[in-house]
Amino acid sequence: MEVRLACRAELRRIAEIHVRSWQAVYKGLLPQDFLDALDPADGLDRREQAFAVIDWHSGGILVAADGDELCGFANVGPTRDDDADESQVGEVRAIYLAPDAWGQGFGRELMAAALERLAHAGFAQATLWVLDTNARARRFYEAAGFQPDGSAKYDDTRGFRLCEIRYRRTLP
């Protein structure tokens, strides 16, 4: 297994992993009709545009691969939160594994590489947002040294309410 920076040619596979992971992780937590309607092709143009402007010095997209097969990805960069100093706080914006890669250590390796990338970019702390009802992810983040910091946000843009809580940890 290796963790490395993503390349543009991998964006379609990253989108597939993102959708398959959402469909598995959020089953029973989000409306099933919403999950069933997710399509990796949706937003691919937006992903291409975002990839073109990534500041690779302060963040980027990392992928976990087993040989030629991508198993997961993480997106990291400066915090997007208004209440934090973006020069001091980095954010794990996304971290997802293909469901068939769960439980094999890929997530731990990917998280370690994401945190190392943020620390190398000079951030003192890392944050992430997680669905409040996602117990599996919360256990994973706590095992990686994150703890809830008391912040929450609500999102009603998909036609149903999501509540996310912020986790935080100090970087080495």
C-alpha cells in the first residue's frame, strides 16, 4: 500500500470512491432516495476546476493505492472556518475509502499522511467536520487523536437537515 499525491487522471476514480463510500457509510443515516441518486459523474467538471487551483504547498489530495487500484482519498488544506486562523489551522476536508478497503489499515495510513502534510505545511492544529450520527467515523477520528471542540453546524441544502460537529487535534 502507498499513499501519494493524486493526479488529475484519478479524479473520476476519486469521485467513484466518494459516492460508493457515501452510499455505504450513510445508509440509514441519510434518506435512501438521496443516496441512490448519487452519481460519480455529477460535479466532475467542478472537481476538475478545483483540482486546477489547489495550493499544493498548503494542502492537496492524497490517494491510498494498493498496487494500481485506488482505495481511498483525503483532501486537506487551510481551514474554511470563519472562526479560525487559516495560517494556523489546517482541515481534513474529506477522507473516504472504498467500502471493500475498510478494515485493512488504509484509513489509518491515509489519515497519518494527511496530518503529516498539514504539519509540514506549517499548521499547528487540524480540524474536520463529521456527521453527528456517524459513530463509525467518530471512533476513527478519536483513535487518530481528534476530539470534539464544541462547534456544530447545520446544513439544509439537500432537502433534509444534516448536523455536523467539528473535531480538532494538535499537530506534531
